[in-house]
Amino acid sequence: MKNLEQNNIPNYTPASEDVIDMHGEIENKERFQEFLNNVENAKKDSIRVVKYTEKGDPMLHDLEYDGEVIKSTTDTRRDKFGQGSIISTTCTTIEVVETTEKTDYILEGCEDTIDYTVLVTWK
């Protein structure tokens, strides 16, 4: 049944402004930083972060900031070995957590309590 559903999902075509996370190699970091700045300055913006699984399947994470809250929509339907679902929630901000090895960007103040790590950049 799951395979049948996955066959009906449109193929993902990368857009030039998408932030791509290919196993820790990040493309369009500048666009992600611009989104963070806009959230910090209460300026409306939206962005798509695409993480690829080890098998090369894209998992889409859309973030839409309306000037007050961030609507987060994660679409894992193209992950052949995952849950294959769409999960949406609303969050208040993105927390930047820096360690010596990496920087985590985590959604905070969310309606639900699951892992909301948006992006990880390794140093």
C-alpha cells in the first residue's frame, strides 16, 4: 500500500533557492542565513530545506514565517525506507546551538514535541 502511495507523489525538482543538505554538505547556506535574519527582524519569508537520505531520497522541510510564527511542514513521502508522511506544526523561533564541532538550527516553541532540527552545519 505504501509503495502505491509513493508512486503518486510528484518527483522533487530542486529549485535554485532551496537549501540542500547532502549528508552534511550544505548548499545555499547564505539563503538559510537570510531566512534566519528575516525571522530575527520579524520580516515575512519562506524557505525549503532538503535533506537527502543515505539512499538519495529527498526529504522536504518547508518553513514559512509570517512575521510572528514559523509554520513547519516536513514531507518524508519520498523516503522509500521511512514513515512517508507529512507533518506540520507551528513554532515561535529557531534556536542556534553552537558547539565546537557543529551548529544546530532547532525550531523552538512548537505545538508538538518531536525533533525539530532544521539543519546541522559541521565545522
